[in-house]
Amino acid sequence: MQEPLTVVLQLLLIAAAVGLLARRLQIHYNIALVLAGVAVGALRWLAPAQLDPEVVIHVFLPILLFEAAISTDLRRLRENLVPILLLAVPGMLLSVGVVGLVAHASLGLAWPVALLLGAILAPTDTIAVIATFRKVRAPSRLTTIVENDSLFNDGTALVAYSTLLVVVQQGRFDLATGLTDLAWVVVGGLLVGIAVGFLASHLARRTEEHLFEIMVTVISTYGSWLLALRVGASPVLAVVASGMTLGAVGWPGLTPTGRLAIRSVWEVASFGVNSVVFLLIGMQVDFPRLLAAAPAIGWGLLALTLGRAASVYLTLAPLHAGGRPVPLAWQHLLLWANLKGSLSMALVLSLPALPQRELLVTIVFGCALATLTVQGLTLAGLSRALGLGRAGEGERRWQEQQARLLVARAGQGELDRLQHLGLVPLGVFQRLRAAYQGQVARSEKQLRDLVTVHADEEARQTQAVRRQLLAVEREALRRAVNSGMLAEDVAAALAADIDRALSEIAHGKGD
């Protein structure tokens, strides 16, 4: 056991160092991890570490799915359900078909193998995309579409992959049986997830112990995954349905401390899994092999780009005739955000012995590296070029006055400190303080005038300040208990109130 633990510890240390460097260079963390993994693998700083597809699919993937599902805003999901389902189901299947067509025509792959490659390359790895959208303050509706498309298209891709793999191995496809199996895989997965989610919600409501509530979410995640596998249904859809059901039904019954603890535990687990996986992705890269297969990788990149273009532009086109259309600029960004990552690599590595297996592995690895680096690094620039995330004139004025108020208050505070120490003559102090006070008064007036036209920004700032103040209050209680100034049971009641307020802010209910 010592060797695997040593490797994991080394990977986490590298991930921590890369995180600090990525922040300084303003590169997204996961993309920086891939590049670091490439460097570590090329320089052979660590012992070779393999990306085990079984671990990725059956251990890591449920963590990522559940963490995203339990955080899903169901109201926004319902509002944008049509474009999400269009992208995740018909759009994903259309992408599989287009990739298969291009691969069959350009690489000479047999139709079943070409379509299997399409199913492997179809799912998007949107972890880096979501972080980039939030960094540039992309519209919340676009972020909702991308997040939930990622959740559901993984399930569609895995169903298509399993079906096509059977066709490749058996050499035939029974349409009636295939459609029946497909219906059960989808419906069964959703039913299993909903049932497990309801059961987990019932169990969580029977206790006020946050450690037990955390354990229930873990059982719900892997229980729904394993039960879906046992009955031949989709484990991806089961975990997603379980997380959403627990988030909708069980969440109100959890203790405030439990809600915060659950979010913290799953965020840490997701962060750790992503760190290890993206480092391992980079370490798997074999440059000589990729260069030798450059033409095939080029065709693969063209195929997945055309497939994504078809799934985005064609499936979303009917929305312009009715309903809420997705703006064309958003569609361009959805096309360029077609990043490949851990799921595609795990699927291709889990392929059994096939005549073209090594070619498929090389193509997928090359496409993952190219999309994560080239498209991932340019995604923020494209967002700004398309006008997404740009602050409007009102928001810029709001932030400018906030900055002026901040520096004036800071300068005024330092001036008061120096005068208190007797280091500033009275006349100088009075003139400078009057100047600072004038700036403070002007900025406060400007902010009051902007409140009516920028109420959303004021609400966001209020929540941020309240979150910080509540965290300080909770830390003060903890210190008082540790020092013996307060009894633990007295502090626990106050801490519960603070946790409840923090939970309401996290759900957008805070004042």
C-alpha cells in the first residue's frame, strides 16, 4: 500500500504547487494541471502512474456527478430544460453520428468502430469551461445550460458507448432489442436514482447529526451507481437523479450544519479527484506516438468539431421559431467549449482488444490534449471577444465608485492611526482628512444613486459581506468554547443559527 499512497501524495503536492502558479499566471487550474502532467511525464520526475479506467469510471465519476447534481438549481434547470435536453440527447446522438461519418470516410474505420469513436469523443468535459464562465461572469442561463448539459450528456454518451461496443463485439444489431434495452437503461437509471434519493432523504431527516447526513450522501451516491449496474440501467443517470432528488426533497430537512458540511465534503472530494485525474491525463501523453499519428488526430479533431457544431447549431435552431432561443454568440462558445477529458480517456482505455484499439487510444489522447490546451486556454479570450462577461456601463460605474470608496476609507484609517501616534501635524491631518471625507461622501452618493439601476449587484455585495461577517462570528464562538469562556451547549445553539443563515445565503435566500 505504501507505493500507491506515495504516488497519490506526490500528485497532490504537485497539484498544490500548480494551483498557486496557475493563479499567478491566470491560467485555469485544470488546464495547468494537464500541462504540468505533460512536463512531469516527459521529464520522468515520478514513477509511471497509469490512469486506471475502472477507477475513473466507478470511483471518480460518481463523485463528480453527485457534487454537480446536488448543487443544481432546479428552478433554473426547469426554465432551461428544453435546450439542455436538446443538447444532451438528440444533440449528443447527432454528434456521435457525424464523428462516425467523418472517421469512417477519412480513416477507413468500419462503421461500428467509427461510431464507437464518436461515442467516446462526444461527451464534453466542462469542468474547466464552468470555471472560465464564472471567472468572466458569463450569463447565469448560459452557465446553467452548460452545467446540466454536461450532467446529462455523460449518460447519453455512456449508453451509446455500451450499445455500440456490443455491436462491435457481436458484429450485429437487433433494432427491436436494442431500443428496448435503451429504454430500460434510461428509464431504469432514472427510477433507481429517484428511489435511492427519496430513501436517502428519509434517512437524513431522522437525525440531526451532520456526520450521519454526510454518510447518507455517500451511500446514496455509490448505492445508486451499484444498484443501477446490478439491474442493467444507466449508473450515470442514477447518480444524477439521486443527487437532484436529495437536493430537492431531502435538503430542506437537513440541519444547517449538515448542509454546509455536505457541500464542503463534496467540494473537497471533487477538487481532489479533478487534481489527480488531470495530472494523470498529462502524464499519459506520449509525444513521439502522438506526432506519428498526427494526421489521424487531425481528422479526429475535425470530426469532433463538426459533430459538436451539428449538435449545437442544428438542435438549437428550432428554439428560434418559438420559446426562448439561445443567442448565437452563446452557441459559438458552446462549440469552442468542446473540451475532452477524463471520461473520454477512461472509455477508450477500457476498450477490449480490438484491431484498431491502439489507433483509437492515440486519437482520443491527442484530441484531449489539443482541446484542453488550445481551446481551454483561448476560451476566456473568445468569451470576451463575443461580448460575454463584459461589465456593462452601470456595473463599471458601480465598481469604480466601490474602488474609490475602498481606497479613501483605507487612506483615512491610516491617517487616523498616524495622527493618533502623533506623527502628523494637526494642520496636515485636517487638510488630508477633509479631502478623504469629501471622496467618501461623493462615492457614497454615487453608490446610492446607482442602487435603483443596479440592485442585483448590491444584493450580491450584501450577501458577500454577510457571508464574511457570519464566518467571523462562528470563528469567535469556536474560540470562546476552546478557551472555556462559553459552555459548548450554549455556543451550539448560536452556531446553528449562524449555519442556518450561511445555508440560506448559499441557496440565494439571504437578504
